[in-house]
Amino acid sequence: MDMWFSIANLATLCGWALLIATVFSERLRAPGWAIAGRWLPAAFAVTYLALIATSLWGGDGDGGGGFDSLGSVRALFGDDRALMAGWLHYLAFDLFVGRWIAERGVARGRSPVLLIPAMLLTFLLGPVGLLAALLLGLFKRGEAG
């Protein structure tokens, strides 16, 4: 699992670098948003599904996990495959939100000086970056997304 963890982290760093480049380069936007904001999260999602399936039906965990308490959730991650799946869950959603921030920010003419901190916060602290993007006015009442 350690090798896959390292590969996922490296792919994520490359994805974030590409996303940040898209706020500076119009030529990189379409491929960058597709690769880093759609294809890479989709690859993580497929891997996530495989890891969850194998940890549920062939895992090394004691099967005592669940969602009824914090201890039960902790037990869900007793298997390395489930733990890796959880990590991919974060990586996929943070990249997807990062793409949303980049795409919306560029469409609304927001300066990269404002977008990049929100994107970096999303990379490092997920929901804090989303909050920063929301405060930048990237989502307004009455809009679908």
C-alpha cells in the first residue's frame, strides 16, 4: 500500500500544480481542468471502489466498523486498503473542489492572487479552502453551480 500511497500523492501534487497553472494560462485551462479536475479524481474513484470492495469482502480488518460512533468509524480503517480508500476519498474531492474554484474564479474574472490561496487551502485543509472560495463570491444565491 505504501507504494500506491506515494503514487497517489505524487499524482495529486502534479494535479494541483496543473490546476494552479490554469489560472494563469488560458491554453492550459481545458486540458488542465479535464485532467486534474475530472480524470484524476475519476481514477481515484475507481481505485477507491476497488479498495473498498476488497477491504469489505476480503479484508484483514475485524469487521467491527460502522458509522454509529467515532470508534466504529475508526475500526473501518483498520484495514490498510480501507485506509488508502479513505485517503483517495480526500484527494479526489479536494481536486474536484480545486477545479471548481479555478474554473469559477477564472469565469468570474477573479485574480490568481485571490484564487491561489483558496486553492492551496483546499489542497491542505479541504473545507477551509472551500470556505475561502465561497467568501470570494464564487457561488452566489440562485445559481446551480
